[in-house]
Amino acid sequence: MNEDLAITIGRAARAAREEQGLTQAEVGPRVGLLSAVYSRLERGKMLPSVPTLYRLCTELRVSPEDMLGLTALVRGRKGQRPRAREDEAPALRRLLYLARKLDAEKLEALLHVATALTR
């Protein structure tokens, strides 16, 4: 096993997961892994299979290049994506993550609800 690659993937996965305010228990099943196995992946103790890597990139919205440490952004930060802004609450990051999955009609409805709540 290429330990450096496993650590790079693990750090990128953890950073993306934390940026979106998700837990390992939420992400593991989405990518087809038990939570304990997903935890090993984030700690750099294992390499994912190609299908699992694809699901990781899809679920965490990370390019394969970033996940594999091939971009300057990742190399410059030792495998980590930029940290979320400190003033953003995890709930806000989670809301943004979920909103990105909505179709145009549902997103418009969410916008109306959010607008009404801020009045």
C-alpha cells in the first residue's frame, strides 16, 4: 500500500467532510463503507477501491485530482482542502451542502422559506 497516497486521500476526505458539516457515520454509508472502515480511510490506514474513490469524490464534491493530491491547492496544503470559514456554523455548511442537491424548483421553495424566516 502507498502510505503517502492513503494519507493524502484521508486528509482530503476528512477536510471535505468537515467543511460540509458531516459526520463519518453519515458519509460512510453514502460511499458504501461501514463507519469504522470509513474512519480507517480518513486516518490514512487504507486505500479505497476505484468505485469507492468515485463515490467519495461524488458525495464529498471533491475532484479526483484534489482527492489524489494532484493539484497545486492540495499539494500546497499537504493534502488538505481549504478550511471552512471559522464564522460558518456547521449547520450552515450542512444546509449549503443539502441545498446544492436540490433541483431548481425545490431550491426556489427553500429560498422563499429562508426569506420569510429572516423577516
